[in-house]
Amino acid sequence: MLELPPLGCINLHGSLLPKYRGAAPVQWAVANGDAVTGVTTMRLDEGLDTGEMLLARELALVRTRRQSMCFARWQRWVRS
């Protein structure tokens, strides 16, 4: 599958790689008290989130909210 597209496969990963590869990157950033999280655009390869990083954008985490409050707020947005 990775070889089918002529320019390769691109992924938008929900963290600033390579710190949080794999599942639940935003949750780990909040749980570990990080000041920022973000997204990374990357090429897919055979590893787990190990491809070449193309772009990254940071997003500040608001420290006044607990993780559970953030997820509750996100769930309300999704349902509306």
C-alpha cells in the first residue's frame, strides 16, 4: 500500500513528533503536564509514526483545565 501513490502517503499526526508516537498523543501531553502540543505532517513508512516529518505546528495547552474538563468540552462540541 505504501508504494501505490506516486508521491507516497501523507499523515496528519495529532502530536509534535517524535515525542508522542502511537495512540493517545494529546492525552499523554496533558497527563505529563506539557505546555504545548500540536500536529505533525509526515510521510508514512513501515514503522509506527516514524516517517519523515514535513511540517509541525504547536498549540499551547491551557493549564487551568484538567484533562477531564477538556475532553468533556470536546465531546459537547462533537455532539452539537
